[in-house]
Amino acid sequence: MNTQPLRPHTARSLVTGILFGASLLSAAASAAPQDQALQVYSRIAGVKPSAETLVELADEDLATVAYAAMEDDAFYNVTLKNLATPWTNREQDVFAPLNDYTATVIGMVRDDVDFREVLYGDILYTGNVSGLPPYSNSNNDHYEALENGGYSLKDNLVRNTQSSVTGLPAEATAGVITSRAAAKSFFIAGTNRAMFRFTLVNHLCRDLEQVHDTSRPSDRIRQDVSRSPGGDSRVFQNNCIGCHSGMDPMTQAFAYYDFTYDADTDPEGENGQLDYNSAGETDPITGSRVKAKNHINSANFPYGYIVPDDRWDNYWREGPNMYLGWSSSLPGGGYGAKSLGEELANSRAFAECQVTKVFRQVCLREPEDATDRTLIDTVADDFSSNGYSLKQVYADTAVYCAGE
């Protein structure tokens, strides 16, 4: 697969040859070239270009303008940070501090890394500024110092392997899923279902209500889920099963992960860290590698499924959720977070989700009509077939919205 960065003429060919109908070209032409260049640059970078830069770009095609805007520091410090930061916390707070999850997304876009690796790569970006606190498994000081120092994220992020920095076994790394920020938000307490739900929300643009399917088998639903909530089994059959029958078999991929912290002295887990049971390690509660959190509330339904390992299976490859577009080249099951991340990242829903999020950001609106939906579909096709470059998605989408 070609993973080389796509040049502006590639984006130009795409948008002029496929995306625009005559009416769209007419609408875009109604704005002066300099005004269009200003809009495209500002939408992507989040700041206006200098007067000199604007004059230079006024006679360029809009794809070239888009790529020029992606050379601006503000594209990394503002646009990409605002895109990724809400993915890192349950509140979806865009103002949360820079962290390893966000920095890794920013670095991957800068380097045109195949964006699917965001869910399965052994990858981590750190700051390379002298005097920063070192990366720590138990705090976020490194990234907060990088952000508070006002350093350019374009120039001061360096790619590492997550395993070499954090000590997590390479086979246990899964992109941002196993970042400290994600662990702090989604592996903390609970049953690790939050990690699955928010990965679905942030990277497939689907919440559980949108994938609700009561037709899947219930054999992998854990003991903690009552089969008669409030004494009424119909609630389970018509409601609970719709999420848990698909979610629980896939969440099992996280069976060996936890986020450990002192709840008495550090209730928010600010000094906690990701904890993983490697081969040979045994949880004292379960007597296996499986973390105790996977066996909590077992009395709710003692005959429910007892998690024995990190084997996951995608029951949504059949039924209505098959239309999320699962890859036929993958088996639909495996062991651990990395292979689950590959399953999610290779879906059609993943590709369309990235394009939709960029569309909202640069077009300043939701996709509204058939023309917009065609744009999403076409750019997702190109994203999937040309190395999963998110820069190209930004360029194609900004050009489409030019003149609005």
C-alpha cells in the first residue's frame, strides 16, 4: 500500500475530477480568489495567513493553499489539538491539557503516518525540548510543560515506540488505546467497557445506541449484567442485550489491562498508571492473567459468562452492524487490544468517521445533504486507498467548502 504523502496535485485531481458538480464550481467561483485562499487557510490553520503569504497564495490552486496552511504551527497547536483533545476524556472537553494521546495524533498527522495505526500501532510521540520533565507513566507533567512553554508541536514532537518509552510489551500496545491519557479516562475503575464505548464514539462515530442489536447471541455477556433488571426479564431481552451481546465479546480484548491509583489519596488518578498483566503474571482474585475488574458483581447473574482470557470476537460482522464495513481480510476475532484495534481501524465506519470529523471542523457545520454525503463517501474512498493520510482529508474537505 502506498504510504507516501500525497502531493497537492493529487488532491486537486480528486476534488476537480470527482467532488465538484457544476453548481459547486459556480458557487466557489463567486468568491474572489484571494478570499477563497484566505478562507481555506484560516479554516485549516485556525489563524489568518500573513499579508505576504496571502498574496503569494492568491494565484495558487486551493489544494496548494490547503497544504501551505498545514505548514503553519497553528495547524498543530490549535486545529489538531482541538480535534483530538475531546477524544481523550469522558467529558469530551476540548480544553483538557495536552497529553500523550493528543500528542500522538498530532505527530501522526504531521508525519503522514497511516492513520489506522492510531488504534493499534506501537507508537508514541513525546516532546524533544531540552529541560522538559521526562515522560512518566504516572503523571502528565511532560506534556503540560510542553504546552505551557508555548513550543511548536510541529517542530518539537518526536516519534518513539510506545513499548520503549512505557515498558509495555510491544504486543500489548494498541496506539492511543494504550496511551496513559486513555487509560486514565477509560480503564479507570469500572469494567473496561468504557474504553470500548469511547473508542467506538471517537473513531467510528457511533455510540452504543446506534449499534443496538438484540439479534446477536448473549453467550458472552458477563455475570455483572442482570438478566432481570427490576425483576423484569423483558428489559434485558429488549434493551440490555442489544449493547452487551456485541460489546462484551469485543471488550474482552482488554481483560489484562487496568489503571491503578490510590483512591484515598488520589481520587482522580492524577498519579495513577496503566497496569498490564504480562504472560506469567497472575491476578490474586481471578487466579489468572485476567484483571479482577472483569469478574466484579458476579452475583448479579452467576450463570453469566466468566472472562477466562483476552480472546475477543466481533459478533457484529453479522446482523445490521455488518454495514459498518468490516474488512474481509481480517478474521473477525483474536487476542488482545492490538488485534481489536486493527479490526476497528480497518472498518469502513472508521474511514468515514475521520472524514466526517474533519468536515465538521473545516466546514463549520454538519454534513447536510446528498452532495455533502457524496463528498464524505468519496473522500473516505480516497483516504482508504491512498495510505490513510489525514492531511489529504483536510485538503480535500477544505477545498470542497471553499466559497461557502
